Amino acid sequence: MKLDLANPDWRTTLPPSRSVASDAPVAACAFSRDGKTVAFALGDGRVRLLPADVKQAADGAPEPAHQGAVLSLIADPVGDGFISGGDDGRLLRLGPDGAATEIAHHKGRWIDKLAAHRSNGTFAASVGKMALVVDKAGVREFGPHASTVAAIDFSKDGSRIAAAHYGGVTVWSIGQVTLPPRRLAWAGSHVALKWSTDGKFIATGTQENDIHVWRIAQSSDMRMAGYPAKVKSLSWSADARWLYTSSQPVFTAWPFAGKGPEGKPPLQFGDEGAGLLTVVAAHPVAEFVAGGYDSGELQLGDIKTRRSVVLKMADGSAASALAWSPDGFRLAAGNDKGDLLVVDLRR
């Protein structure tokens, strides 16, 4: 993919887009596996489905999918629909037409984190102190953990899951359930987690306004501090050379090529946005990163040229969700006010 952010057109003309008002906050968004549909998880129980093509007409409003707020949403790893979780304790599989099938129901508990491994068709969900893994064999439970699972992610090969909680991270082997879990300890609450795209590192954001990273092979760890707010959004570049983080006014990337970031400052680039980044999403293939601010501004950054451009001006409602299409030519975004945005970057 090639986008020239140095081109003056990028700095004066916004790309084609679709904007839909939903009147309910957006918790998450995702593109389907085939890239034809984009879904938004809403605070009133709906999962709103829109065509990924911004020129294609959008159909009418969908029926509610959950009996409460939708808290989590991912693309279905085995179909062209989606998986959603809500504060009603229901885990649902949604078809491309919005038809819902219940996978699990944990009454009185929240399903607020989801992760999937696309190549093996497995996905995971957090339910209180437990992590659920759903695959061809059915639904299995891993835990309990020291506290509520705050984030969850798969290893590169899909054979393990990592769950963040108070006191650190627990890593489970999902193929060999008799193996004891591996504990990665660090005091405090861990509120975000991302396994690196090369499988070598696990990074978390903590309650103490810093990030913590474990090097899996050597069992060593490192801490990066100095953020003005909690780092709730982490994203690794496709080649695992950079770890992007939220909670700064510009794009911030920690270098993980070579010996890693020990003793090095992060790379900060692009134009300062209106406020602090609340969510970041690295491009699935190229050297770009998208960022949404607490002011509502949306930017696209190019780490190679150290430039950024504004895709959406600030509107006062914090960006709450970002997602790239599988081919990387479309970007979906949602905010706390309930605006649903799909931007077409194919030029």
C-alpha cells in the first residue's frame, strides 16, 4: 500500500467517507473477514452493520443484539460475520445479515474483552476472572485469575492466550490444557494487553500511567513511564518493529528492532493533535498508524516520513474505537457520542 502524506492534497482535502449518527456510544468496531462489512458495537445493545464501501447505500437500523450495552466486538474468525459480547453476559455470533446465534450465556457477568486468531479459527473472551476459549472442540474455561481479566490476546501461532489482570499477566497453553500457566508478574493493575506480531513480546498498559513489556524467551521485562494518563490502547506494527501507544498528543512508537527499547527514548512524530490520543491502530500491512483523540480528532501517521494528516477534525467527543479493513484501504472509527465513520483511503 502506498500513501504519500507529503502530497499537498492530503493536507487540504479530506478523503471520501461515510458518517452515520447512532445516538449511542461506540465501544468497538471491526471489519468482517472478507472486508465487505463493518460493524459497530453500541451502548444501547445494537450492533450496527454498514457496507464497507462508502458509496454503497446503507440499509435501515438493525434490531438490538444484546439486552444491555454491547461491550466487545471482533470479526468472526471462521465466517464473514462478527462475534459480540455484552453486559447481559451473552456471547453472540452475528451473521453478515445481523442474525444472532448465542454461543454462551453467563448471567450476571460481563463479556467485555474479545480476541481472535484468524488462521486457526479460535477466539477468546473474558468473563469475570475467567478466560473462555472457543474453537472446534467447543467452549473451554481458563482460570480463575487474581482479578477480573482486563485484556486478552493470542500468541502469533495461536497456541497460547495471555490474560492481563491485577499483578501481571497469565499465559495459558490452549492446546495442552494440563500444562500449568506461566506467570508474568508486575505489581499493579494491567488495563491493556497486546502480544507482538512476531510473538516475542507481551506489552501491557498499567493503572500507573506506564507500559510494561516482557521478552518471552528470556523472561526479562522492562518499564516505560512518564505518560500523562493511563495507556489503554496499544498496537504493534505489522513487522513488530514498533509498539504504538495512546495517551500522548503525538504518535508515540517504542523501537523493538535489534536490542529493543532499553535505554532509548520513543520515536514521536506527526503534528500535535487537539488533546491526547485515546486509541491507536497500526496498519495491517504498511508503515502507517491511525490515532483518535479525546477531542474527536482523527489522524493518520506515517512513521517512515514522520508525517501525519488529519482525517477528521475535533468535534468534542472522544474517539473510542478504530479498526482497519483487512486490505488496509479503509478505516473505521467511532466515538463516545455515537458517530460511526468509515474512511476510504484508496486513491
